Amino acid sequence: MKHTAEHTYRVAHWLTTRLEESLKEASRQPDRGDISTTTVIIWVAAVTGAVLIAGTIAIVIAKYNGVLSGL
């Protein structure tokens, strides 16, 4: 615990250095190939569809749980 200040300083220095390097790199290469809007829309639709399907299955299982337990 006696080296907490030194450790905190090192972490803060490392984070600051890392941020500065990232900003320099971003200024040199402004087009980094960010995700397009279409890709985001497709991913959101896929995740929404999967959640809806899983929810429907859960509702059906909950509704017919008593009937299925007799099998």
C-alpha cells in the first residue's frame, strides 16, 4: 500500500502516453475503416430477431410447461 502513489502515477502516465499516440495515429490516418451504418443496421436487426425468437420459445415453453412435463 505504500507504493500506491507511484503505481497511480505510472498508470496515469501510461494512459496519457497511450492516448497521445492514438491521437497522433488518428491524425495521420483519418479514414480508419470505421463500421458502416449498413453493418450496424444489419447487426441490430440480427440481434433483435434472435431475441424475439428466444422470447417466443420461452413463452411457448412457459405456456405448455404443464403439458410437456407429462411426456
